[in-house]
Amino acid sequence: MKFMNLPKEFRDRKKSKNIILPISFITKTTRENNSCNGPKEIIKASKEIEYYDCDLNLEAYEKGIYQEELLEIKDKDFKTISHKILDRTNKVYDSNKFLITLGSDHSTTIPIIESISKKEKDFGIIVFDAHSDLREPWGNDTWWHACTSRFISKDRNCLLVGVRSMDYYEKEYLDNSKNIDLILAKDLLSSKNSFDLLECDEFSKKLKKLPKKIYISIDVDVFDPSIIRSTDTPEPNGLNWTQINNLLEKIFKEKEVIAVDLTEFSPKGKDSFLESYFLAKLVYRLIGYKNK
């Protein structure tokens, strides 16, 4: 099964302008999770997507969508996992193509950023997440997914969007950081029209502060649990499809998005099909924004 089951001529490695890299692994997280199966389920559901996107008025698949073979990692030590993701991303990332990584837990992002940093000198990072992920690593049982934004923002300007949960020590770290900006979910939802987030002045101002090139990381728990239930760290009062897409559309219009990852989808069997399809549609929409 390949993404959307496209005809062969639209999934040629050399001709395709878009690359999908699925990555599966299991690490220590705050709860037992099933995010290792997220990429497979999203790809499986993608066969139901219509080629024509009526909202964008285009058929984005015509630019080609090549899917790399699944990188399935059996190791459970994150340093080993990270090295394997780094090695694969080094081989896959091409500045002339648009890379979308379907990851497992949010720690997937850390080695990808490390790899891309070798080829792209100046880029900012936008993280859509219910959590700030600014914890400091500790011990052998480090919950790396809770440290993601802390790691990737060390040498990069980073904007966290949709946050509605953090530890007090993360707040202190945030207040003392020169690289990180934050937009809480409540600030987005309290705008005059919560469905028209293009009018969010705070988001516009902080977006302008970032470099021209942007990497986007989407932890699916940024969505409200009424939309995405299959994630292991849900938080109430999240964003919906229209709100997220309005923000993404603005980013793609004003910046050059070089790559995206989608993480933390933890499907629970057949009951998760609707969410799998929802996220597959999001992946195709991202490709549409890039190729519009």
C-alpha cells in the first residue's frame, strides 16, 4: 500500500516533488502508546482521498508523491532510534522536494531537525502541540517526547502554537529563552471569530519574526479530543480542522515551508479509521498548500 494508491507515473522517485517518509518505533513515553502504528494507518486510509481538492481547486498529486519504504525500528533505546532516523533523513531529504514525515511519538522530530540542519543553514520551526515539550531530560527512562521543543529550539527560533498544558518549570524555561515564542490555544480561540484565525494579530506578528524558511512539526494532540481521540496525551479545548488549516495556509503563503512532520497518532484498531482518514486528508492538504 502506497499513499493514495496513485498510478505509478505519479509516484516516481525522481520526478515526484513530494516525499512521504513513514517511521515506526516504540520508546518510553508518559503512557503506553500505539503511535508506532500511526503511519501505517494513515497511509492505509489515504486510499479513500479524492484526488481533487475542492477547497484549493487543484489536484496536488499531479506534482508526484513518492512514498519511501517504512523505516521500522525495533530498538527501544532512543539514542539508537535517533541515529537510524538521522541516517535515513540524511539520505531522503532533498531541498528541491517537499518532505512529510509520518512519525511515531514526537521525539521523531529531534533527529530530523538535526539532519536538515546540515543542509539548510537558516530556518525557523513552528510546532503545533497541546504541550510545550520543554522538559529537561533525566535518567535512563527519559520521556524524550516531552523534551522535543527544548531540543529543537536550542539553535533555532521556534514558535509553539496551540499549547494548553505545561509544567511550571517549563514556563520558567520559556520565560528565559530567547529562541522560543508561544501562542496558547486560548489566545487563538478567544479571537472575535474562532474560525477565522487569519485575523489573529499575535500569530501574524510572531510569524513575521521567523526566518523565511520554516519547518513545521504537528503533534496531533493539538487538535481537540472531540476530533482526534487516538492520541495518548489528549488535552481539552484544542483546535479544529478549520482553525489549524487557516493557520497552515497563512504559513505557506508567507513562508517557504521546507518540510513537515506529523506525530503522536496512536490508533486503536478499526474505531480509529475516521481519524486515520482525517490525518491522511491533512497530509494531502499540506501537499496542496506546498504545490499551489
